[in-house]
Amino acid sequence: MEHMKETMENVKGKGKRGLLRLIFGRTTFFLLFTALQITALIWLYLWLDERYKAYGYSAFILISGFLAVWILNEKQNASFKMAWLVPVLLFPVFGTFFYVFVQLQLETKIVARRIANIRERTKGYLAQNQVVYEKLEKKNKRTASLCRYLSDYCQFPVYNKTNLKYYPIGELFFKDLLEELKGARRFIFLEYFIIQPGVMWDSILAILEAKAREGVEVRILYDGMNSFSNLPHDYPKHLEEKKIHCRIFNPIRPAVSTSQNNRDHRKILVVDGHTAYTGGVNLADEYINRRVRFGHWKDNAIRLKGEAVRSFTVMFLQMWEVCSREQNDDYSAYLELGDYFYPPELNMEGFVVPFSDSPMDGEPVGHQLYLDIIYQARKYVYIMTPYLVLDDDMLTALSFAAKRGVDTLIIMPHIPDKKYAFMLAHSYYPELIEAGVRIYEYLPGFVHSKTFVSDDDRAVVGSINLDFRSQYLNFECGVFACKNPVIRDIRADFDDTLRECVRMTMDSYWSLPFIQRFCGRALRLIAPLM
């Protein structure tokens, strides 16, 4: 009886502590502080609205007209201009207030300046080898001109002497990755959008802990959204105790700021400077189908072994500097291979350009690369993407490719992860189908691959979705391959996947519920801001 009484008191004590943690915890503070800021912004807006009523319509029309001219002359995508012009012109007070609030975000400008400084200081590590460029130019001048853009304007050189291995499903990537991690001798770098405890991450973490004990340098970088949904906020401290260095990109803070909209969506893993992985796969169980969320999860990844790994090593170190604010003037220690030799059986033919994309440099690398592939296609261009949110440039390019006889094909999920994004994607189906674009949906579940392949000659595998968020708002990365044997494997994956897809037609679109079609069309008004 006394034991039961003691147990009950312990339960009550734990309950009180749990309640106190809930009341005074981080999440409650976050929500409260954010609510106070939103309240202050609403009050300021209402105060401005009162001035609007007091001083007349003409003054605010003049201000909104001035802003409209300013927006039209800004250097940005036309879809973003339209998304701003609608609220500024239709709702002068609210639109003006919101636009000024966004433009005055100092945090974004500070981060952009820091990134620019780091890239300028370290650009020497990504200098273009002119001999390699001239070899590509002799084989294909059109592709060489694209690579000149990537090198001159984006600091991403083209390499040869690199082997690519394609994984059409997350399970195959996971199996190979574990073996590669076990062989690490000097360092392991990981940068991922999502890390979530489970079979996949726990297996990887066990190896990382063992390697750290052996003296291998292990660094982990993940997006701040994880701290809000997948990992404890003090997870970096937990990893540091295991001798694993950890940084968080753009932690979620209790502040109403547009900088929270720029997420690190990249997937980069580098082992000893000789091997790198990227693609669509994050480090969570649904990506290897150990957890079922939206049917079968169709994803992919790609492995690099060879000279092109250098770019991924530098990309990671640059982002590490952004997050740690620790200047590192010497990357060379991580770029030398020491006594490592690539297996002689590896096929090193073809050309490779690893690249990343920043929303803060005014250069939409992924968007331009995708457009170039579509416009240069002669026989076919095949695309896998989980989301389809197109600006006018991309919609025109896809339609024009189909109209000039290029076999233009898009594979989408049949089971969506976000219903609003799926409705928005469907709104583009009629225009594309009428132009001759073939659209398929993957019947077993969700497609998360972000892949382009064209003419058995060019391909891109990476983290970049066919939507505004990936192409303009997030930090992204990928691999562009040209004249490379891996392109056959990527094309084969499309052929295999199509056997499990259903083709969408105009009848398919008109069979959707009216409310779903209407909502999809309405969402296009704010598509660039989603």
C-alpha cells in the first residue's frame, strides 16, 4: 500500500513537471512570442488603415501606383511580380504594408552578404580546368555553352574522370551508403533537409558514432525545420557528446521573418573526398519504404566517385561556414585524396557538373538548367517530379517542346503528400496535355524523384522540384551529366516506372470534382509565394 502511494506521488510529480514544461517550454514560448509579433503587425496595419480612411483614397493609390512601377522594374521572375502586383493594386494599404515589411528584412540581406563573401573567398577551389572544357566543346558545343554559364556565373566547373552510379530506389542507395560509410578513414560530411530517428537514421548514426571513436572527422548539417518536427532542439549537443560535429541551418526562431522561408533542401554526403551522394532521398524511413505514408515511395539517388566529388566537398564546407560563422581559409586538407586510389574497373567516361542553387544570389541555376535541357531537346525530354508548379517560362518551354515534336513526358505521384499542391499541379494539366505533353501518375504511390533526362545525352538528378519553392526559395543541389554511361540507367528507370503509371487525359482532368479544379486554379494566384 505504501509502495502504491509512493508510485502515485511519483506519477503526480511527473505530471506536474510535464505541465510546467508545457507551459514554460520552448514551443509555448515560440507560439506566444510569434503571436505577439503578429498582433503588433495587425495593430500597425489597422492604424495605417485608419490613416487611409482619414486622409483619403488618392494618397494610397499614389503610393501603390509607385510601388507597382517599382515592382515591374525589379530583377525577378514575372510570376513573382504578378503575385505582388495583385495585392498592391487591389488592396493598397495591406499590399503596400506587406511589401514594405518583406523588403525590410535585414536578416536575409545579412545572410546573403555572408554567403557572397564566402563564395568569393573560396572560388579558387572551383576553377574550371580548360582542358576538360575544350574536350567537351569538341564533342558538343551546345552543352559546352551551358557549362560555360555554370562555370563563369555560378562557379560550378565541368569535370571528366568521374564515375556515376544511379539508384532508382531509396533502398538500394541505403544499402550501398552503409558500406561506404564503414570504409571512411578521414572524414564524413552529411547535409540533409530531413533527418528523423528510425531504421535508416539509427543505422547510419551507429556507424558515424563508431567512426568518430576511431578518429574520423564527422560533420552533420541539417535544416532548422528538423528541430521543430523531427529532432530535439538540443540534438547538436547530443551529437557533440559523441564527438560528432553538428550545425543547424536557419533554426526556426520565434520571429516573423521571411528568412524562415529559405530552407536548406540540399542532400549531400561526402566520404573522404573521393565519394559523394546526392538525389531526392532524405534520411528518414519513408524514403526506404520502412514506413508507409503515401503508398510506395519512389525516390532516387546518385553516387559520384572521381574528380567531380571536389565540388560537393567545397559546397558542404561553404554552407558549414555559413552556419557556424567560423572562417576556414584552407579547404585543401579535405580535397586531397592521400593514398586513396579509385578501383580500376570504374567507368570514368563522360562529363559531370555538380551544382548548387541559392535563393540569395539572383541566379536561379536549377531553373535555367532545366529550361536549357527542354529547349535543347531534339528527340525526347522525360521528367519525374513530386510537384508541378510552373512559371510562364517553364510552361512555355514544355508546351513548345511538345509542339515541335519532342516527346515531352512528366511522371507525377498518384497519391499526393500535400493535397493543395496536388490540386495546383492538376491546374496545369489541360494546357500541357493540349500542347501534346504526356502526363503520367505513379499508381503505387508517391514519386519524390527530381530527375530530367533528354536524348540519351543529358540528365539531371538532384533535390530540385519543378516548383517555385525549389527553383527560387530554397537552397538546392544536383548533378548534371552529359555523354555519360549513367544516362542509360536513368532512362531505363523511366521506362520501368512508366509500366506502373496511368496516363492522364483531358477526360481525367474533367472527371475531377469541380471544387478541386476551382481550388487548383485559384491557388495559382499565390503559387509563387507557396
